[in-house]
Amino acid sequence: MKIVFTGGVTGGHFYPIIAVAEKCAELAEKKKIIDTRFYFFAPTPYNKKMLFENALEWRRVSAGKIRRGFSLLAPIEFLKMFAGIIKAMFSLWVVYPDVVFGKGGYGSFPTLFAAKILRIPVIIHESDSAPGRVNVWAAKFASRVALSYTEAAAYFPKEKIAFTGQPIRGEIMTPIKNGAFEYLHLEPSVPVILFLSGSQGARIINDVILNSLPDLVLRYQIIHQTGELNLAEVMQTAGVVLENNQHKNRYKAFGYLNDLAMKMSSGAASLIISRAGSTIFEIAAWGIPSIIIPITDSNGDHQRKNAFNYARSGAAVVVEERNLTPHILISEINKIMENKNELEKMRNATRAFYKPDAAEKIAEEILSIALDHESR
């Protein structure tokens, strides 16, 4: 059995693919399916270590962004896309998988297009409330469409959709509470706020945190994931802001949180401040209340829709970028942290929102379709 996974060039596409691949491997072993081979078709490997650990063979397939409106780069992007389609056609013909799993994003378009031409079965998954253009297009020929948000159902054929929730890697699904404060060099009696600025970092969030630090460290400890490219600048600014502050050791900045550090950080945190991408589902899996700050100009306004759909569950509050000031951020944090009943309600709401078997449901369908295709 051969399965091809394809997705865009961000962690929001890559990590759910890893989660589904993990479950596919587990189920294949349980069902005694022999000689399974997994492939990852994308412009970049994103994380070679994880691909290796999950026996995913990377095949480079270039892709060009589909730009809105006039752009001088449009011809170059078109050529990249055309080259990617040719490469995907050749690679799929050589591998000839039993099914292709698409996670969306422009990086998945060439492989999905080639799968359509070669009549290879396709399953797609959509993580956002407002789906991307590639997934909306691919749904026309896909066998099944898995969704994280029920609100996305309006964009897809009703007979194909299944509300599965978001696949999350088993490695980060469960926070580690025992030893978390010691691991992160935190004071055991002071509440912890975890700020997640995304893998690339978010300047607007980093800036408002730095401007709020003198007030925040009076009452809380801060774990701040800044984005690796921003770490040096953030650390320098924080050093100046907290130079003579007796609580300066309550601020911990990290460019990137690896799996262990993320599990420890989520184990210590009482509240999380984050963007509104797929991290929402990880926060829900951890059972932690949150403040969500959506990107203002995300494609299809999907981050804002994600944020408010999640907030409607009662698990989070939303602060939009235009309202994001140190005063408002501190006020929202204090309002949540000072109300134990509200904190507990938000924790319970995360459990109702989170679907723990998402990866397994998708993997079951992938293997079912693959077995059917293989037997023909």
C-alpha cells in the first residue's frame, strides 16, 4: 500500500499531516497491512527529522502562489506551478499511490492536480472556518472532505463531508505538569501565562508583550515564544525594559519550543495567548483557557472566523489587532485569571470543543479507500 501526503509550506499544514501519518502507520500495523510506504510531496521537507521518524519519503514538487490581482511575480509563480504539475505527474506515475491525502495550501495544488489527471483517489482536510481556494477546488473530485470546523461545511458538497476535528500529533497532545516548573526554572507559586507568537513570530504580539512586561511580571510568570528570527531583538528589548525590575526572572523568552518544551510549557500554563491558526486545536487539547488574537488580513479572513467560532464555544476570548494595546491585554488577562469560576468554565469548554480521535478517523478513511483501490 502506498499513500502520498501533500500540503502547503507551513506548520499548519505539515503537523496535521504528521499526525495522520502516525495513525495510518499504527492502524496498518494493527490491521496487519504489510509493505506500507508513505510519501510527502511538497516544495520543502519543512522538518526532515519528523519525516524520517515517521518513514515519510520526501519528493520535491515545486509550487507557485496563486496571487490576487496584478503582480509582476505572477509569470514566475505560474512557471513554478507548471513545473510542479509536470514533476508531480511524473512522481505520482512512478509511485502510483493508492490514495493522496491533501491538507490544502498552494503547495498541495500540483500533486492534487496530477492525482485528478491520473484518477488516483483523493481525500482532503480543511482546518479553517473559511477554506482555502485549493481545497474548495479539490473537493469537486475528492472522495471525502474532512473538516475541523462545522462552519466550513457550507463550502463543500454535503455528501462528501465529515466533521472530524483537527488531527494533532500524539507527541504534543498531553501536557506534562510534573516537573514543568523545575524544567522551565519557574517559581512554583506564581501563575504562568504562555504567549505563542507562531513559528515566524508576530511583531504586533511581541511588541505589546514587551510594553506590558513591567505590569505582567508583578503578578505572573511569562513564557514567550517569539519566533526564532525575533529572539535576539526581543531579548535585548526585554533586558532594557526589565533592567531594574526585581521580578525580571519571571520572563522567559524562547525562539522556538520543541516538543518537550511545549509539553512542559502547556503543563505549567494557566492561560495562553495565541494566534488563530491550527494552534487553537492544540490549546483545546491541552484544556487551557486562552485569549486569541487573529491576523487581521488572513486569506478569506479565516483567522478571524476561526477565533470567533472558537470563542463561541466558551473556551476563549478574542482581542482583535486593532484593539490590541498593553492596557486591554493586561485587563483581559486579569479579568480571566481573577475569576476561578470563569477559568473552570473555559477549561470545560475546551474539552467539549476538542475531538481527540480526529487523526484516527481520517486515517481509517484513508486506509479504507487505499485498500479498495489496491484491490482493483
